[in-house]
Amino acid sequence: MHTPVTIIGAGLGGLTLARVLHVHGIPVIVYEAESSRSARAQGGLLDIHDYNGQLALKAAGLMDEFQAIVLEGRQALRVLDRDGTVLLDQPDDGMGGRPEVQRGDLRQLLLDSLPAGTVRWGHKVSRVRALGEGRHEVTFADGGTVVTSLLVGADGAWSRIRPLLSTATPEYIGKSVVETYLFDAGTRHPAAAKAVGGGMLIAPSPGREIFAHREKDDTLHAYVGVSEPQDWFAAIDFTDAATATARIAQEFDGWAPELTALITDSDVAPVLRPLYALPAGHRWDRVPGVTLLGDAAHLAAPNGEGANLAMLDGAELGEALTAHPDDIETALTEYEQAMFPRSAETVMDEMPEIDAHGVIDWFTGKGQ
């Protein structure tokens, strides 16, 4: 391939694709709306699975670098009932296939693996149009344009590239999470730290749940799930941290104090994250010269697979293009035919809204 592959979005999926193409000598340019690699925080812990995310890193030739950023001990899992009773306490024995890393560290690893100038920062897409014969013109907010024979939308939930292929748009799933952070947890928040343990905590209940991770630097990062319509959340003033915190905590009245501390003792203002998803089994007819990967293609409710699938999408698309450098359409068809059923199957495997005992059954395979 003599003209650069054009990737929109420098998330994990787009960067994995760029890396695999670079390894095989295929020119690539990534356009990213953010102003720099440090423009915003990159989220919390990710468990990178041996059956998808790690396969992508192997294809990218980055397994040694990946192992260097793994946080030891974070595969530990605790499931607590709402009254604080510990129902499952699995230590990290080092034998699991889901090592945990900070998302920001993984993104940095991928960025560092690319030649300088591969990622063009500060390029927010304002318009895209088809020119015919598989060519597309991308216009950026600053007025600049680029014309490409291969366009890849790796630009997430609200992809500007998706409309070239599909009329589907993400819809609210009836649930939002509120993010909180507790810093220096072992000394400043010992009860919450003990409840979370060394890795991940799940305290589930239908319609209300608390997930938490122990991240780097003794930080607890919690995701407080509340299943309510968006109007319910709109009635809460999240610009008033104390009021918002109290209102969310009210929904967990009667829960163990070491669990509700993950809400009330947050060292930052609570951040509301409404959850959206594309229709299950989302797919499209082949359109010459363009495809999607990651959330742009198959946004789903959080299930631990999103980042892994995006990376595997990127790796497999890169390998398909490497195998068919003179036949883009064959490469894209091969990639999409594998990606569509894989992403649909993952949505079917999502954990349902159940109580703590049901979660344990789900994890052990008894409830499937």
C-alpha cells in the first residue's frame, strides 16, 4: 500500500492498528481531536485478556513492554453483599489470564511504539463525505482536509465516521455510573481499602451496585451504578459536589458503611457517566474504502471487554491489510466477517443485573 491508511481516533484500538501497520511497513496517519497525549486523564484499570487483548499486543510485538506495566496483585476479586458480608475472596495467584494495567500507561506504551508524527493531535473531525471509488474526504474543525483511499473510524461512541456505513446511533441503556476516587486509601480510608482488598470489589444489587478497583499509588477508583432514566439524574445538580454525593449515597441507605464510604468519602467531585450502547449485533453492508473498529463499531454496556475488543479489532484489521495490501476490499471484508459475530457474542455474555450470590454463580459459570 502506497497511500497512508487514515485512522480517526487515537484510542487503544486505533493505536493498535497503527502499530501493526507500522510493524509491517504500511504507512499510516492517525488524526486525534485531543490537543496532546496528555490533554485528559485516560481512565482507570483495564484487565487485558489472554484470549483477545493480549493477542493484539502479540501481533503488535509489544508483549514485553506490556508485562513491564502490569500491576501485580490486581487480579484479586472480592464479592460483598450489601451488608458487607464477604461472599467471595479470590487472591491473585499469578495464574490468571487477565492482568491489570492502567489505561493511560497502555495508551502511552502504544504511542511510544509509533514513529514521531504518526499521530496528528488537535484534529477534530467536522465533516466526512464520500468522493466515489472508495475515496473519502475528511474535513477538520480548523478547515483542513485530507483525502484517503482507506478510512478507519476508531473514534468511539459518537463516531463521525459511522454515518458513512450505518444509521445506527447509541441509545441510553437505562443506567449510569458515578465515578469517585479515594486517594492514599490505606491511611486515609482504611475501612474502604479493606473492603476493596488488593484488586477488584463487586457489591451488586439489582438496580444499584458498586464496583471498585485498587489502582496505582494506593488509589481506590469506584464506579457506582444506578439504574434510572436520564431525567432522574438531570434532577441532581452535579455542579454541587456535596449535594450530588449525598443524593447518590441516599440510594445506598442501609448498605455497609465501608461500602458507602466509596461514595461519601470521595476526594474528588462525583462524575456522572451515562451509559450508551449500539443495537446488539450492529453491522453494515460493505462500503468501499471505509470501516470501523472498537466502540465506533460495537459500543456496548461495560462488560470488561470493550478495550480488549477494540485492540483485537485493530490487530486483526492490520493483519488483514498486511495479507492483502493490493486488495483493500478483500481485507476489509475478511476483517468485518470476523468482527461482526465476535462483538455480537460478547454482548450476549454481559453480566446481568443480579444480587451478590447471582454474581458469584455467574463468575463460576453456574448461572450461565
